[in-house]
Amino acid sequence: MTESVLASWREGPVKQAIVDFVALATTPGPGFVAVADRIATFDNDGTLWVEQPLPPQFDFVFRRWAQEIKQDPSLAEQQPYKAIIARDPAFFAGVATQDPEVVGALLAAFARTWKGTTPEEFDAQVREWLQTVKQPKLGVPYIELVYKPMLELLDLLRAHEFRVFVCSGGGRDFMRVFAEETWGIFKENVIGTAAEYRYADGRIVRAEHALGSLNVGPGKPEHIFAQTGRLPALAGGNADVDIEMLEAARFSVLVSHDDEEREFAYTSGGEASLARAKELGWTVVSMKDDWITVF
Amino acid sequence: MTESVLASWREGPVKQAIVDFVALATTPGPGFVAVADRIATFDNDGTLWVEQPLPPQFDFVFRRWAQEIKQDPSLAEQQPYKAIIARDPAFFAGVATQDPEVVGALLAAFARTWKGTTPEEFDAQVREWLQTVKQPKLGVPYIELVYKPMLELLDLLRAHEFRVFVCSGGGRDFMRVFAEETWGIFKENVIGTAAEYRYADGRIVRAEHALGSLNVGPGKPEHIFAQTGRLPALAGGNADVDIEMLEAARFSVLVSHDDEEREFAYTSGGEASLARAKELGWTVVSMKDDWITVF
């Protein structure tokens, strides 16, 4: 390994564990991973970029819904619009636990906004948001808040013939807009919660229903298997909704948000994953201690 | 282009059209296709290998169902088992047209046989079939009946930075068993009709329901978009269920089965696609005239 490997990672047991895994996986002997099996999967929100105060896609979605409420104030009486206006934490907790009522209200609102949208139209909406909206604490667009050390990890894996996938609870098509320029991976390597699309009259347009389960919890290994035919050799996550994906991998990296100065310090939504990391010996990354540079 | 390009293809307008498209797509100027957009998709049955007397996967499935009927003769009174025993063409025509009763009976039978199966178990079943069963007319295992000229086309495309996907009405997981050794593409580049899988207790097991639509007709571009975020730059097919995929591509190749001596001569199930090819100027491959070698 040259010195430039994982240059933004501080020398120490975490960096060493990652470098050792890659060396072991790519050297014939015990721990070797055949090239075909070299699938690496990473959560996005909180693992590859900032997820505070809300996962960035929520900002994108809520801005559109706020416009819709302006045009049709009666929406403010219904869910999920009501919860968004009130910033009702109980409602949003229902997303992580997949409360059927919460999920149903959200899916209906998604359909109301995007049913019939073409990929080109959706792409333009996301690009406009990416270019105009800034993260409130850090003052720059979310796309500039991708973690440099994680991009280096993606590079290291690719250099060793791993195929890198992003696997997020967020929208597959939302992430695909910026995947290629941001992560250097093709759209087909992005796995996420997804709408169904219909093909008619020579065009793809968005239909009403979500395809399969939400891509959180057990949905992550399910979607990874559906997309790739395998479970991951390496997985990276940061939250309780990543536990199953991290359990399914041979080597697991958990990002811990403990850097209030450069990013955020919080454990909310990640308590169970931190406990599971201790139990199973996952590699826990301290943003504060293990990263020389964050962005 | 060196002489070894498409070596099993006879010189002529069909080979030339393919070589010209690849040259145009990879040379800056009109017709250039950006690397990210270089998605090529191929049907499997009848496009990459023999599909007579039945698509090979049917042979695999029907043998298992015949065993089940032996163990439980009452199944012979129900669909789809009854239609299989009677070789009822009306029932099987219902697969292509997606008759809900036919599709429902088939899905129920698939679930009966494979619900709860792990990928490893299914893999072993398919491998055993691949090694033991021979195509009745040609007398060799189906896996030896892959068209050599098409493998050369896949190679040509890959050499020009196309990502090659197989997109078949057949089972995704069935094809994934032999995709890597046969086509030289990773499992994640195989798109097909698919079961849902559940992840529980650290294992992936097959669930009851099919995921999304059958991968035929409009389902093909829908699945291609879902898997890759794009529609294909080049597509290859041979049947009416491929029409929408071929229409969605910039350059389309239709394989015509007109070689009774070396393979089969039939137009059944491909009449509409041949008509559409004339109308839209697709490149129609005569197996008899355009291929020096078939297998």
C-alpha cells in the first residue's frame, strides 16, 4: 500500500483494520474473496454524506410539498403534510419503524407529487435542488458535504476489483441523479427505495406503487440480493436501519458521528447499531479521531 | 477493426451494420454514445441460446413438477400440472399474453416448489439439471447450445466499454447460476422475472411473491430502467415479447431462426417482431446466412 491510500484517515487501528481486510480479501489464502464475490455496499445518509438536521432528500421532498400546500391549503389538514408543518417527531419515527399508516401516507404523497413524472423531469428537479439549497449549519450545498475519507475508501475498494454499490433507505432515483459524478459509480450500482415505472408509448414514466419493500432494515440485504445475486463482502453504515446489511457482510464498518465541531455529534437512530458493533466486532469509525479531513 | 472481430459472422450488410454502429457510438461526432449510456441488453431464450422445443428453463421446471406429481398424483387434476401433462398449447399461449389465470397458476406452482429455498439450494438444482439434461434434437446439454456469434458480439461490445446485461422473460435466479461462466457477465447484470426474497436470521430465502411485473413485453424496458436507470443503447432479441425492449434501444438486433439444418426454423412467437423490424429498420440476423458457425 502506498502512503496515498486512505490519505484522509489517521493512522490507527481503524485504518489498519480496513487496509488489512482489503489485503486479506485480495491475497490467496484464508480470508480470500473471489473477484466475483467482491461486492461492497454503503449506506448513503450519515455514511457517505451529512444527514443532519434531516436526510437531505427530506429537504428536497418537503420543499416541494410546501409548495403544494401553498397551492392547496387543504392539504395542511392531512398527513403527511400536517406532520411536516408541525415537525411532528412521532410521525417521522414511524418511518424508521415502518408504521403502515405513516408509510401509506408518505407513499400517497409521493404518488401525488411524482406520478407520471419522466426520469428527465425528475433529474432536473433534483439538480436544481442540489445547486440551490444549502445545509443550514455548514452553509454549503449538500453535495459538498460528502465525506472525503469515504470516497477514498470507495477508491481503495475499486482499485482491488470490488464493485461498489450504494444502498440507502432513500430514493434510488434521487441518488442516481448525482451518483456518477459524486461517487464515480454507474447508476446501476445504486440501490434504494424505488417507485415502479411503466413503459408505454416509447417512454418510461413513474407509476403509483413502490417496488418491493422499503430499503431499510432487512430490506437492505433483500434489495442487495435482488440487485446483485449476492450478499456483500464489505458493508458500511451508520444507523440502526443498517444493522441487517452490516450483519450480512464479512467485514463491516460503522461510522460514528462524534464530531460536533466539524460535523455533528449524535447517536440518535444509531444506538442499537453501536451496541451490535461491539458485540460482533465491527470496525467503528470515529469521525473525530479517525478522520484527518471530513469533507 | 481486426479480422478477429465477429469471426463467426459472415461478411455482409448485417455484420457491417453492427460494426458500423459500434464505431459510430464510440467515436466523437453524431451517433456518439457517452460511456455512461453504453448499456446493451440481450434477451436469452432464442437470442443467446436455443429455445426449442421449449425455453430450457421450462424443461428444468417441468421435470421438478413431474416429480411432484409422482409424489402427489392429485396435482395432475390442477393447473398448471394438468396443462403440462396434456402439453396444452392454449395454456402456454397464456404465458406470453400474461393471462391472469395462467400466470396465477404458474406463480402458485413456483411458490409451492421453491418457497423457502436458499440461493445455494437453488443453485445446486440448476447445476445438476445443466449437467445432466440434453436438448432432444441436438443431443447435448443446453449450456453447449449458446450461440458463438452472440458471445462474440458481447465481447465486441465490452471491448468498447458497453456494459452488457441479459434481460430475459425467464427467471433471473435461474440465469444467474450460469451467467458468469457462460456469458462472462456478473450476476448483477442479469435481469429477469424474479421472486422476492426475505432476509431473516442471517439468511436469504425465497418468498412467495414475484417482484414486480413479468419480464416480458413492456416489462423488459421497465426492468431495465429499474436495474440500470437507463434504457439500452443496443438491444438484441428474437421474439414478440422483445418488441418493447428493441423499440426502446437506439440500435436493435433481431435474431431470425431460419436454420433448420444447424438449429431450428420457425417464426412462431416472432411474427410481430419481424414485421416491426422491417418497419423500424432493425438489423435482422439470419442464422442461416449471417452466421458461419452457430455453436
